[in-house]
Amino acid sequence: MQGNGLKARLGKHRNALGTRTGFDQLEERLCYSVTVISSPIASGQELKIVGDAAADTINILDEGNGNVTVTGESGNLLGAADNVSVIRVNSKGGADVVSYTLANPLAHVEKLFFNLGAGADQLSIDLSAGIDGANLHVTANGEAGADTISATLGDLATAKAILELNGDEGADIITVSGAPNVSADSVLKVTLSGNEGKDAIATALSGTYLGKVVVNVEGGKGVDTISTTLTAQAESTGKLRALARGGKGIDNVTLNVIDETIVEEVSTLEVLNAKIIDRPGTDALTFTDNVKVVTGKKA
Ligand SMILES: [Ca+2]
Ligand SMILES: [Ca+2]
Ligand SMILES: [Ca+2]
């Protein structure tokens, strides 16, 4: 019945083409500018979400069990599928607003690709529900324009989560936060790249790390501001590695690693390896005393 209703409305628009008002045109643009197509692949279903050259709103709600629903600006249903293992968003030009929300802990292997296209786009990724017994790989590319990309992380249990967030051209804002507890058999790897433009990249994570946590931040070209604060809460016995690199331009780089496991000057972390690379040594640096600073030209 819903399908018939949609056809009827489309027909009405077509019939009214000659005398269509501006409002009708706007309504049509809002309703039909995003296409959602689900197709079978070896690992399940691939959901392709494609916008147009104008500003699109794409809201992705993932139930964590493979069921994914995509809605638009007014909550209108754009598409849905079960057994989803790959989501590819291509929002194209325009200032797009894209959100991905995990409603329950992810228990289904997934790969997410966000290509935001030209224009100042906004992407928010909410993984605060966490991951339980699955692997997740997120690749986001802001492409041209001053993009804002944010991610919120949750607990990892028998999980591998890889986040690669890339601002690309333009003055981008990339923010990663949350309180992920990482189990002994879990891996969290976060790679943030500002690339060209004057970027602001802020990371603030705090949790109990029994497994492996790796955070790499690169400002790339331009005068970047990088602020990374990682807190290993008491009882953490895992491996924590962090790298911050301003890249070209006189950057402002902060890397604070707060080791709350220390009892009588001894850390319970198996590995704590935190490093700032500043060549040729012109960045403004702020860091805790467990961070190694590498300056000067390569030998
Ligand atoms: Ca678009
Ligand atoms: Ca963009
Ligand atoms: Ca940059």
C-alpha cells in the first residue's frame, strides 16, 4: 500500500509539472534526492546510499544485528535491509548531514564507508552502544570542503574496531570521544588524518584497556591543532600506543597520556608507547612526561 501511495504522489508531481510551485519543487528535492539500494554480496547485504549534488540528510540506524534503517530529514523512510555487512554512503556535493547510530551493541561484522563529497559536510558516528563479538571497519573521507566528522566510541568485547577518519581538503574538524573499555581479546585502532587545510583534531578517550589500543593522528599540511588525551583507567593491563604528528606547517600538538594504573611508580600497562613527531621542530607541543618527542631531520 505504501508503494502505491508513493507512486500516486510521484504521478501527481509529474502531472503538475507545468504549473509546479517552488514549494512542490522543494518537497520533491527533499523526498527523492537520496537513493538507497540493497544488493547481495558474499558476506550478506551491501547497502548503497547515494545522495545528489545538493544538501542531503541521511540518518542510518543500525540495530546491531544486521538490521539497518535509513531515514531522511523529516524521518521519512529512505530504505531498510537485513543482514547488512557493508554500508557505502556517497553523499556527493552540497553540505550534507550524515549520521550513523548503533542502537544496540554490534554483533554483526560490518564495514562502513562514508564519502562525503565536495561541500562542508557533517558526519556523526555514534558507536557508544559498543561492539560485542564482531569486527567493525569504518572509513570516512570528508573530501573537499570544511567538514566536521565526529565519532563516539563504546565498549569492545571480543571485537576489533578500526576507524579511519580523513578530513581531506579544507579546514576540517575531527572529534573522537568516549569511554571504551577494551577487553583482553579486543583491538581498537583509530587513525585520524587532517590532510590539507587548517584542521582541528581532538581525541578524548578514557577506559579500562585490557587489550590493544592504538591512536594515530596526523595533521597533514596547514597549521593544525591536534589535541589527544588518552586515559588508561586503573586495572588496565593492555597495550596503549599513541602517535601525534602535526606534519607541514607550524602546528599546535597536544598528547596527554594519563596512566591511572600507576601504583608506587609502576604502571600495570603491558605497553605504553606515546610519541610526538615534530620535524623540523617548530610545532608548539604540550605533553605528559610519558610521551617521547622526536624532532630534527631524519638520519
Ligand atoms: Ca549531497
Ligand atoms: Ca566535504
Ligand atoms: Ca592539515
